[in-house]
Amino acid sequence: MTMTLYGIPNCDTVKKARVWLADQQQAFTFHDFKKQGLERATVAQWLQHLQWEALVNRKGTTWRNLSEERKAAVVDADSALELMLESPSVIKRPVLHDGQQFHVAFSDAQYRAIFGL
């Protein structure tokens, strides 16, 4: 199974992850969830493997621009799923599916550990 990297192309962290994967000659498919969208089943699958708190970027502009009421309504995986579908920019990026596991965010050390380098 080919790896899939989910994100948006103009995100600096996604850019770094894409370059890292290419430099390590790791074949992957890039899924631009701004252009290609996100299906409910995809986000639900992420939430089966990752904590919703890890997927919702509470430090980003999208989160900060939400009303206090909307922020307060995000209390569990179901409410986080609805928010992520409604505002994909609130998702911490990138999300990597390596064929078996899901990983969120990027750092050189994290990806080296994932790939056993």
C-alpha cells in the first residue's frame, strides 16, 4: 500500500514533510484536503488511531478565529470530527498514513523513528 500524506501544499510543515519523504526516496501520494476535500470516513478512520486532541490544532489561526461558543462545543471525537469537516484548516498537519499507522505533525526525529532510520 502506498503511503498517503494529507495536508495543504502551502503549509510549511507539510512542505518539510514532503521534502523529507522525497529525500528519503519514500513513495507517497499527497492528498490536498483543501482541493480534494475530506471524506467523513477518512477523518473517522484517523480518529480510530489518533486522539482528537492531537488532530485539532488549537494554536492555529483557524482555531483562534472560531467563536468561543464553537471552541467550547469541541469536547470529544464526534464534535472534533464535525469541526474538522467544517473547517479542514483546523487540522494539525500533516497527517501521514504509512499503510498501517497514522501519524500527525512532522519533525525529522519523528519521521526517522517512523521509518527506522
